[in-house]
Amino acid sequence: MESAKNMKSPMVTPPASAPVRGGERKRVLTLSTELVLLIINLVIIIAMSLITDSFLSVYNIGNLFKQASIIGIIAISSTMVIISGGIDLSVGAVTGLTAMIAAVLMSSDRMGMAILPALLITVVLGTLIGVYHGFIIYDFHIPPFIATLGSLYILRGVIKLISEAQTIARLPEAFTTFSQGEVLGIPNMVIVWLVLAVIAQFILSNGTFGRNIYVIGSSREVARLSGIKMRQNTYAIYIAAAFLCSIAGILLTSRLASAVPGGGGGYEMAAIAAAVVGGASLSGAKGSIVGTVLGTFLMALIANAGVHLKISPFLMEIITGALLTIAVVIDQLRNRKR
Amino acid sequence: MIPNEPGSLRVAGIHKSFPGVQALDDVNLEVKSGEIHALVGENGAGKSTLIKILMGVYQKDAGEIYIDGVEAHIHSPVEAARHGLHAVYQDLVIAPELSVGENFFIGNLPMRAPGVVNWKGVYRQAGEKLKALGINVDPRRKILDLSPGEQSMVTIAKIVQGQARFMIFDEPTARLTTDETRQLFELIQRLKQNNLGIIYISHRMEEIFEICDSVTVLRDGRVVGSEQISQVTEGRLISMMVGRTIEEMYNIRRGQAGEVLLEVRGLTSAPHFKDVSFTLRQGEVLGLFGLVGAGRTNLLRAIFGANRVDRGQVVLQGKTCLIREPHQAILAGIGLVPEDRKTQGLAMPLSVSHNMNITSYKDISSAGVVHRRQERSRTEKMVQELSIRTPSVRQIVEHLSGGNQQKVAIAKWLCRDADILLMDEPTTGVDVGAKVEIYALIEGLIQRRKAVILCSSYLPEVIGLSDRILVMAEGNVTGEVTRQDANEELLLTLASRLSENGTAAKPE
């Protein structure tokens, strides 16, 4: 066999065939999704600064980031779920519910609990929704779309029940001022968003959990046959998603200094849109948090630009929808080129 | 060239280079109407480049294409179709959610009135066309509900209904069962009788000898030779392709059989297999042979915890193990190289590195964080050892050739250092060169006192590589044959022992 081994050597350096090089080109393209988004963001910022006087101010830019941060945190959770090949339609409702729970627990009109235990309870309850999702999606084989759509309705009902469809206010001042605070000129909300984003990106690119998510997203069968514990990982994905939404809910209440029954409404779509604009693919195994952060910012930036350019909000909705469509079309075209 | 050759497709002096590579170098090839011409060569030999030039996907740098002696300029697949030149690829280009009939008429459905489809007409006409080609498929059925074999028949029928004169088949049997392959061959023969010229690309030698009339061998972008099939032997063809003889292919260094690693006792999973018992020792290759539906794949998957088991025991190194999920089998030192690498073995949209390390991130991480440097160095080492042809370890697996993909699917378990490797048809859709490399990997494993169960439908491969061969028929073990006693007749007899209808079907 030694001789046969030697004979192998001519095959070690064959002419690289064309498809292989095409593939290499693809990798470069994929890497640049984030770069393209960054450039688009910068171009809009520069253009807006030149066109309008009101856009480029510390106040406006700070506000822009603050507006983006809550959707931004939810979009991180959506991205992880989408990469795993799933979808979570309940993120807005989880955000709304946890926002309401925090308010009900702390409001002097209601339970008047101290801040820390209230927040702890809020996060635990919010995260339990993720456990429920893991249970119903993994153990009952319910497609994530249906499972979380059901949750969306259930949780919206729960919000109305516990709030009696009222706005809950009169919250501790230390809690409501958190969202107004800043460190070294950076708003607290933005710090929370970006810290969570950095952690999530690290887990996705360096964590074994993150690697597993991509494999699950590319094929559940391959993941299972590779020894990935499907139950454990499915639970973990939806628990992480619900946990992030709980944080977003708490920030929402802090920012509004109250909780409204419709809080977080429509956030699920905004979050999914941000993830998709950021390069995540609904068929799974593709996407990054960096892309999602840039996608979230781009969506907020365009909304803000619309206000400064005094474009009708109705028209802005159309523009936002068109932007999302274009992003997906470009993604498709790139896929086809591969 | 003189335009005086009716009924032929001829390419002359084709050159094609990509940056840094001469993909085709002075390639000549002639296919006559009513002839099936095999095009063989290892991956990277230039077969697909040549086909893509014929189909107008790539543009040639130099050379001519003649159809019936007249030079044809082909710049796109549409132009190729206009010249009656069509290709059938492994991946089907057909709408899976639509019916067979609809697929036939996509873009020009017969109408009863503007905007009103004449469904009766659709199904009747499609039905007639299918019947004319001897294809027995109801045109009302959805493509999705057809078997892979029926799908490819329908695809071919759809293409042929246009004015096809020359058809190119690129690995058409890769996804088919024996029966379907048989039907496909009948269809191809019928096309030949209808005076179509056919270029047939396959890695499977037995197919080439069965249906082709002539053959052209490519190596490194050059034509090594063009022969009538009757003039060559399988051994000669393979040595033309790889520059080495066939005897050396299966000639691996045997392992020293050591202690028993795996013992299976009375394993049953109705209705797939029942009462399967065998032992597997260190340094041993246990062949698993059987016809379609014999239960081999199910058995491997059951041992691996991927399929349900009704009763029976799996004993690993003396300890009875309850394996319910693959991760438990993996923990116990078992690995599975599944039958279909595209849907079971590999995460296609992910990188070589990601795929190789999936099974063993535990070894190169602490507290759930992967040591990227360790990951990279180990992957690169593996890529080099297995001579996996990839531009980098970050390459997406989907873009590798079949052989290189398969090596990645095996490398997954080498990284994990699995003691027992269950290999289900590890050389399907893999070129000859990669086959030899996979055999060398098996050799390396048994030399390192690991054990392999090799499930293969290709008799020379099972016989050549195995120390012992377990033969299955309809879910039962019908015999265990040692290396010395093994021959094709014996294995086939055992494999068809329980067949009620008595017709000894051919192996998969």
C-alpha cells in the first residue's frame, strides 16, 4: 500500500477547477454584506448632514441610537432564531408583556415592589416564555411560525388582562431615569444594546452554542447526526430570544416611564426586517449580529431622515417596505450568482 | 473543416483557461446521432467545463463546435437549445409543487380561452408524450410526490419534447435506485433509437459498459483517448483516467483483528430488520451487503441511535449501551458517514472548517468558547492529510466536488477520533481518484486499531475491502462470509435468498 500512497501524490496538486474559485469569490462577497451596510449608513448620514441643518446634532444622533436600541435588542434575538432556521413572531408580544409586568410590579398604583426584585421577576417570567416555546416546538414538533404566532395572541391577551387594558404609570424615578442617563455621553440604552450585541456576536462566532445554531439552521438532520443535542439547543435558542426581549421590555418601560397595553406592537416585524436587511436568511444558517446592528440602525436612520426631510409618514412606510424588499432581492441575486 | 458530416456533434481543438489554470487543452470529441458516448475522467479533468462550453454557459478560448458539420456558435443555453443541444443535470430544474403536466407546459399552457387553462388538454398531451417514451407516470401527480427516478424521467421527457438532437447526461443515476436506473437506461436506449446523440457522464464504470457505445477519457484537461467500448476493459479505462491499475485500488493493508469493540445482539426494528447479531473487532472492516430494501441503512442508523430500535442490545467494549440519540452513540465512540452527504452528512452552506469540527467542538473549546487557532490548525492539518482540494478551510462545502465533500464528511469523525465508523455507501458519486483516497483512509483507520462497517452496493468494493461480509436480505442476516470465501455469486445468492418472487434483483 505504500506504493499506492506514493501514487496519490500527483493528485495532491491538481489544477484547481473553476467552480472552486467561484466559491472563493462568494466568501468575499458574503463577508462584505456588513461592509456594504456600513457604507450605506455613512452615505446617508453624510448626505443628510449636507442637505439639512437639523440632522447633524448631538441630540438627534443620540436620539436616533436610542430609538434604535430597543428594536436593536429584539433584532438580536430574532437573528439568532432565524439563523437556527426558526422564526419567533412573539418577540414584540414578549417585549410588551415584560414591559407591562415590570410596570405592574413597580407601580405605586399596583404592587409597588422594589426595583431589583421586580426586574428579576420580570426577566424570569419573560424567559419562561422561551422555555414554553422550546417545549412546544421541540417536544410537540410544532413549526416555530405557528407556535410563536399562537404565543403572540396569547401574550397580547395576558397583557390586557393584567393591565386591565390601562396604561400603568407612577414608576420609581430611579427606574425611569435609567433610560435618560448616559455614560461618557453615550446613552445607557445604547450601551445595553451594544454590549448585548457584542456578547451575542461573540457567542455566534466563537461559542460552541453559536456554531451549533448555524448547523441546526442548515439542516436539522445533519445537526442531529453530528451529535448536536437538539432538545437542549432548541430550548436554549428560544430561551435566549425571550431573555433578550425581556431586557428590551424593561428598557421600553423605563423609556416611556409607563407601560401601555399595546407596547411592543409590530416590533416582531421591525426586528425581523432589521435582521433580514442585515443579511440574515430566513432559510437559516446565514446572518450575523454585526449585520443586524447595522440593519437596525439603517432602518432607524431612514425613518429619522424622513422626519428631517419632512416626508409624509405614509410615504415613509412605503419606502421602508421597499427597502426591505430590495434588500431581499439583492440577497437573492447574489445567491443566484453563486 | 469540411461541412459534410450529417448527424454529428463534433468539437475540435477546444481550449479554455481560467486564471492560472488550463482547464481544457486541445480537446476533440465526436458524437454521432444514435450513439451513446461516455465522457469519463476524474473530477477536475475538465468534463464539466467542456459540457458548460457546449451548453453556452462558458465561452471557449479557441476551437470550434460543429453540428452536422456546420460550425455552431453557442453563447447561451438558449442558443444551445436552438441547436437541439440539451443537458440533464443531477439537480433537477423542474417546479416541485406543480403537477407533471404543468411542468411540461410551463410558459405555454394550452388554453381554452385567454386566461383559462385547458387542463384536460394539458394532462392528455403530457400523458401521450410520457407514454411515447415508455414512462408510466400519471401527469396529474405533483413532482414532489414522485420518486427521484420518476422525477428525472419526467425532466428528460420534458426536454425531449422540444427539438432535442443531442442530450448530455451528467451523472444521471447518482440519486436513483437500481430499478429507476434500469428504467432510465431503457429511456436512454429509446432516445438512441430515435436517433439522438447522447453524451453520458458517469463515475460508475459498470454503467458505462452497460449502455455506452464509445468513450472519451479526459485527464487534466486533455483527451487521453477515444475508443469504442468493445475495445477497452474497465481496468484499462480506469488506468487511463488515473494513471494506475485497478488491482491496486482495493489493495489495502489489512488490520490486525484485536478485541471485540462492538457486539450487536438480536437487534430488531420492525419492519426494517430483525434479529441482527454480529461482532466487530478492532482493526477490522466488516462489509455489509444487500439489495435495495435489505435494511442496511436502517441497521446502521439504528446502531447510531438515529432510528428507533424495538429490541436487542448494542454492546460496546463489553458494556451494554442504551443508545437512543446520535449524541449518545458519538459519546460512545461511534461515527456515521450517512448515505446522502448532501442532506445528512454535511451542512452544505457552512465552511469546511465548521463541518469538520461539528462533532468535536468539545475538544477544542473551554467553557463553551472555541479556541479558533486550535480549530484552524487542526482543520488545516486534516485538509492536508486527506488532500482535500479546497482553496481554504473557510470554503463553503457546497462548492467542493463530490469526492472532496465526502472526505470532509469522513474527516468529521477523524477529528472526533471515533473508534467505530459506520460508512453507508461512502464512495457514491465520487470519482475514482477520491475513491482510492477514501480506501486509504479506511486503511489508516484499521491500522490505528479502529473498526469500520462498510455498507456498499458495489460488489468489487465490498469484496475487495472487507475482512468479513455480512449479507442481508429483507431485514434478515442471510449469511456471514469471510474474505477468503467471498465472491460475487455467493454474495448475490445470499442477498436474494428470501426474495419471494424469486427474481434476483441486481444490487443497488
